[in-house]
Amino acid sequence: MGIMNLLKWIQPVASGASRRKDGPLSGWQVVLLAGLLIFLSVLFSVLLTRQSHFSAPAYQPGDIARADIVVPMDALIEDEAATQTRRAEVKAKALPVYRFNPSLQDDQAARLNAAFVRSRVLLGLDPAGKESSGKKRRRPFRTLPTAVKADLRSIMQDLGIKPPADDLLSFLVREDFKRSLEDQIALLLKDVFSSQLIPDDTRFAKGKEYVHKVNIVTSKLETVPIGLLSTISQARGKVNQRINQDSRIAVASRPHIRGILESLIVPNLAFDESMTETRQQEDVKNVDHVLRKLKKGKVVLRQGDEVAADHLLQMEAIRKLSPDGFSVKQTGGMAFLIGILLAIFAYFIRFITLNQWSYLRLAVFLILTLTVNLLLLKASWFVSESVSQSFQALPFNDKTFYFYLLPFAYGSMLVTLLAGGRCAQIFILFFCVLAVQATGTDAYGFFYILLTNLAGIIFTKKATQRIGIIGAGGKIGLSAAVLFLILRTIGPVPPDLTSGGFGAALAFLSGPLNAIFLVFTLPLFERIFMVATEMRLEELGNLNLKLIRELILKAPGTYNHSIAVGTLCEGAAKAIGVNPLFLRIAGLYHDIGKTVQPEYFVENQKEDNPHARIRSRESVQILQNHVICGISLAREAHLPSAIVDLIPQHHGTKLMRFFYEKAKDEAASGGIVQEEQYRYSGPKPQTKAAAILMLADGIEAAARTLNDHSEEKLRELIRKILTDTTQEGQFSECDITLSELNRIAESFLETLSSYYHGRIAYPGCDFNQAPGAVENAPSPAHKS
């Protein structure tokens, strides 16, 4: 009963304020709704993101498997052996890195120039290498002072010429280290360094088509074809060939020039082992992992098989991929997304207009239905998994077939019965998204969930009795079976006879399963939210219910009046398209408050009228109290809110004219009578149903006062009451039209004419002429 009390607190029943349209939510209502959405976002996130942890015994290679090991989910695992092989291949293919010195040519030319200048200075020659005009004979190298010879040998060593260098020095001294000789050697050196030179040790570039060249000045990295590089040996061979082919060089000079050049020719590309290793590591790091796909349901290891190393690798990879408990990040992110979805859902509910529902109550109902349906799915899915694991043979051990047994349409069927098909259509848009996440299904599964929910709406709308819910479940089951066969046929793996029949049977059973859940929970939701469904209304029409029995026993006249009012309302409701069953039941309960003091109402009086002994103000209080008592009794009996609301609305703010006039007579000595004190507290009719009930109540009571029930008199009475009620402004707050009022009047006339139709006077049975008969029609003045 706690939930019902909370809902009564959320939406007070039959308050005096107008509830024709929902106004802005109050502060506490906003807080309540926001708190509910946040709580459910976290709850749904936990339900929809948690995965079962993969567990397997700790095997060693060579052990015998004690049970089947099945892949719990589609997974991609790394093939470490293949990944390492690929990394080794990439490392072997990585290009070597050589540092390029672009200034090496200038450095070597400078060394050559410095050696020649120092030598000329030692020999007393012009440092610039200019030849003197006279032909002064120079001393041979062997006759030079020992110190000079030692200095010259040192200069040659600095130039890179290995000793002994006396023959070369003899040649150079004889030539006076001429500038022309120096320029000739520098020119040949420049030609050599026009190529990119690498050391003779080419093992690092062996088998490679390219190498990386890094300029040590600009740090620019280039990829150079191996064909553009020359080794030192190749460079020396080329320069030797050129020297031999150059006729300007004396034959005797060629070996000495060759010796100087060989000492100056060094690589301008030097292998950098550190940078090469760094590049290799980067290339290896960028290698994609080699992955293997393990499909959900694949048997990694069967019971009785010998455990191999590959089995252990697969099990370890799946164990790492399978979450252990909750991921705060994943759960929080999912909660945020679900919160947005629920907020949008709550926003869409604002556009649904239902007479029996306020916005907040409808939002709570739909969100609660969403929660219950998802919990049912999770519980059913868990049971299905357990059942599938108890079988050994296909398709009975395939969990995917049990997906079609789940009660997807339960929520849409419940919403259709309690809030209507339009509301259910909005409900399933959001439910399908969460149901897909809850079951982890694919696009085919989404279509199955959506279409079964739509079928649930279509077939449940036609159910007017509880047995009709079972029939709707059967129709939904047939639709689901056909849908299963269609989806499986167009799917990637069409079913065979066994799997197709098994899946279709499970899909068919989902219909009755939805119906069973609905039959058991529908009365609970009807009571909690106090909603008047067709089935609930049929139950409320049972004359053996406590409230009706008390009305019959304590206020039989009011009961007869209520039956007649219900009949009038039913016909009028049909005339303008309002639910006739609802209005007939509302007419039955509209005056239940009179059971508290029935003797004060004219239809229950025989001869004595207690109003004659009390003042008019007390009489008015009693009449007003029967509305308050009626609301209290209705709430205690958990009548639907829509019926409770009509108890005060069918009186509106009408003036109790008989007692008002009596009060003015009582105050004839000069007292002031305030008209507002002699009116009902309202509210005025908020709906067409309330307007019909107001008119039917007044017209039925007035018709009982007529002596002449001809069609003309009845028409006149109906028109007068309708006109007076309209002019009094009682319909100012409902959307009833003049055309509808005319159709209601015609329906009342038809019903009353049938009710008061004439009969044939049987001979000897003329009761109108009975002796002592006195026609004293009761005044309707104090008829409520």
C-alpha cells in the first residue's frame, strides 16, 4: 500500500483546483522526477554493462580437460607467435641510417692547402705558391736538414699519408709544392666527393635497396637508393682511372698524386648504429598485432581432450578480455547515455494528453514499466542461459534460439491497456534501444523486438476482457513465429528443419509468456495507479462489491437513481464518441457519498423529511459533505482516479436553489444571504464525460417529478436544464461543443422516452384510479 500512498501524494485526487491541463511541475516534483531518472540511469547501466567473468581451470600442457571451455563472447585475441614473426621481419627490413657530412669535401681541401702552405714555408718558398722568376735550383729532399725533413714527414702524416713518405716528399720538394699541383689535386678531390661515399664495410646495407641519409647540419632525413652510393674502394678506383687517362699529368707524377688522393678520400656517409636501432624500434612498434577471431559459442577445448599450448593461449587471452566485475568508466559512461535517453523519454511524455493521467503519474508509470520489463528480460535471459547449458545437442544448447522466447512485448501490452496505443508507440521507441543493449543482439534482433512490440499493441487494443489477453498472447506468438522464420531465412545462416522448428516454437511461446506476465501484473498496476481499464470497469460493475452493496442496502433510492443516470450517460457517450462503459460505471458510483446520511436525500425518503427540522445552512452542509464523503469512500476502495474526479465535478459549482431561497426566507427580517455559501465547491466539469454526468444527474432527477412523460414534455425539460446549466457557466472549463450538446440532448430524449414509454391498461388493473391515491410529487429542490 506504500506505493499507492506515494502516488496519491504525487497527484491528489479530486482536488478543488482545475486539472484540465497539467501546469508546470512544482519544485519537489521536479526533484522527485530527476532523482528517479538518475537512479534508474545508474541501475540500467549496471544491468546493461555487466558481463559474466570467464573462468576456466588452471591447466598445464598435457593435462586432460575436465569440462568444455566455450568462448562466452565474440573476441579478437592476439596471435603472439605470428606477431613476433612479423616484428622480426619488419626489423630485418628496417633501413640502415648513415650520417652525411656535407662539409667533408671543404675540410679535406683545407687540409691539403694547409699541408702545402706549411711545406712551402719550411722550404723558404712563397706561401701562396707563386713561382719565382729566376730558376733557382732547389736542394733535393735527402740533402735537406734533418729537422726540416722531420717536419715535412710530420706534415704528411697529418695529411693521412702513412710512412714511409720519402719518395713522395722527394717528388713534392722537387716540384716546390707548386700551387698548380695543389689545384690539380684539389680538382680531382672535388670530383670524387661529388658522389656519396660509404665505407668498404657494407654489411649494414647488404640486401637493402635503400638507406636513410641524415644530414648532420640540417638534420634532414632522406631515403637514398643504394645504387647512388659508392664505396671508398670504388671511389679510389674511379680516381685512379681518371688519373691514368689524364694526359696533362706526367706519368712519373701519377703514383704520387694517387697516393695523396687516397689519403684524402674518406667516407662522407658514416653508419650510425644508434639511430639505426631507434628507427628499427619505431618500425617494430608500429607493427599491427596479428589477431585471431574467436566466435561466441566456439568450443576452445572439449572435455577429455589433451590441453595444448595453443589452448592455454586462447583461454588466457579470453580471460584478459572478459571483464572482472564492474568498470567504473564504462558504467558511468553508459549511465550518462541512458540518463539522456530517459530525459528525452520524459520530455516526449509531455505531449501525451490522457484524461486519466497527470504528467508526473504517467511518467512514473512508464518508467516503472520500462524498469519491470528490462528486469524481466534479464531474469528470463539468465534462466534461458541456464536451460541451454543443460543440453548437449544442437539447437537445444544454442542460447541464441532462446532469445526469441523472451517477453519483449510485455511492456507495450501493459501500456496499451492502461494508457492507450499512442502512448505505447512512444514507449517502444525507447524500450527497443535498451532491450537491444540488454540482450546484446544484432540488427535482426532489433527488428524482432520492434515488430513483436508493434504486434503487442495491435492485438492488445482489442482485448476487453482478461481472457482476451490470453487470446492476444496467442496471436502475438503466431506473429513472432512467422517473424522468426522470415528473419532466419534472410539471415546469413538459413535454419534447417530442426533448428527452424525449435526456434519458431520458442517464438510462439513468447506470446503466451507475455500474456501470463500481463495477467498477473495488470491488476497490481491498475490498483497502484488507479486507472480505469475496460477490464477494471467491468469488475467495478459487479453488484456484489462492498461499496455497491452498501449503496443498495442503505440508499436504495440513490442506487436506482444511479442506475438510471448510468443508462443515460451510456447512450450519450456513444453519441459523441466517449467511452460508454466508463460513464456507465461512473454513473453508478457518482453518489456513493449519500450512503453516510441517506435519509437526507429525497430519493431515499418515504414520508419524513429531516430537512424540515433544521436550518438551510445545515442542509447545505450535509449536501456538500456527501461529495467529500464520496471522494473518501472512493479512495478507500481504490477506485480509478478518473471516476473519483467525477464525484465533485458532476455537481460543479451549481447553486442549491431550494435551500438558497429557504435561507432568504429565513433571513427575511434583514439578514444578508451570500449566494457563494449555497454553491457546491466544484470544480466545474473538466471533461466531456463530467459534463454528460452532470446533465444526466439533473435531468434524471427532474424527470421523476413529471406527471406527463410525453416526448414533448421530456424534450422541454431536457432543453431547459441544458440551457440553465450552460448559462450558469458550468461548461466553461471543458471542451464540449454545442453540436455535441445537441447530440447528448437527443440521446437523453431517446433513453427517457424508452424508459417512460406507455403500456396497455389491462382490464381490472387500472391502478391510477385506486381509492385514496394522492399524487404528491416530491419536490426536487433538495435533490443533490
